[in-house]
Amino acid sequence: MKPSAEGGTDQVRRALCPGSFDPVTNGHIDIIGRAANLYDEVTVAVFVNQSKSSLFSVDERKAMLVEVSAEYPNVQIDTFEGLVVDYCREHDIPVIVKGLRAVSDFDYELQMAQMNRGLAGIDTLFMPTNPEYSFLASSLVKEIAKWGGDVASLVPPNVLKRLIERAGPST
């Protein structure tokens, strides 16, 4: 609880930004930063998916997120496995923040939002991405880096260094 202007206490406004973040991009950071301006506490949670092959380990993705979100004191980084709504219930987080790049994102995310609302009463805030990042997807960044393309404007410098080391073309 935080003190209110009237002398009582207000509920702390919490939100969750879940994702795979493999790797974290400037588009992700844009959404995280905007959520940090709207909520008292924002948890960025890296989804653990054992069946999916990732470029970076969960611990590496978490470390990169800790670095890139350091400028937001109200943002914390965590990991989770299982249902997002279970994570939200366990941590008393009533809102999921999701960035939308295109209408195709909305189709999928709306179904998820409705399911999350029905399962656990968890609301979803859809935030349109900055047009500068509307094309940006982690999978595209990895593919471009793999073939030696320039992704310096798409990811933070600390992520770029790791990405080139891990996915860059072998010489």
C-alpha cells in the first residue's frame, strides 16, 4: 500500500509484462518503459518453455532484462513456468500488459485476454507499439543476426553484443 493524499492508503497498481524475450528488443523495452510510467510496480516475467528451443537461456534473458530495465526503479524481472494467470494470482497482479504490433497480434492476444479474464479475472491492457518498432520481432532479429545483418538499431547495446556472439555468422 502507498499513502494517499487523503491520509489513507491506496492499492499499489501492479502489472505483468510476460514474454519469451529471446532476445529482448527495443520494442519490448518501449512497452516495459511505458508500462512503468502507468503502474507503481511492473514485473517483467520471462516465460520458461521447455519444449521450445531458445537462443538464450532463461537466466541469460533475465540478466539482459535486468540490465536494460535498470533505469526503471519500479520494474523487477522474474521467470515463470505454467499459466500466466497463475503467476498473476500468486503475486497479486491484476493486469497483464501486452504490446500489439499489428491486427494479427490482436486476433491472438484478444483470445488470450478473454481466456485470462474468464479463468482468473485478470485484465489485459493492450498497448500499441511505437510505429518505429511495429515490424520488430525477436525471431526476425535472430534471423537477421544469423546472416550477418545489422541489428544494432533493433536491440540495446548489451543485447547486441551477446546476439552477435551467439547468433552471428561464423567466419
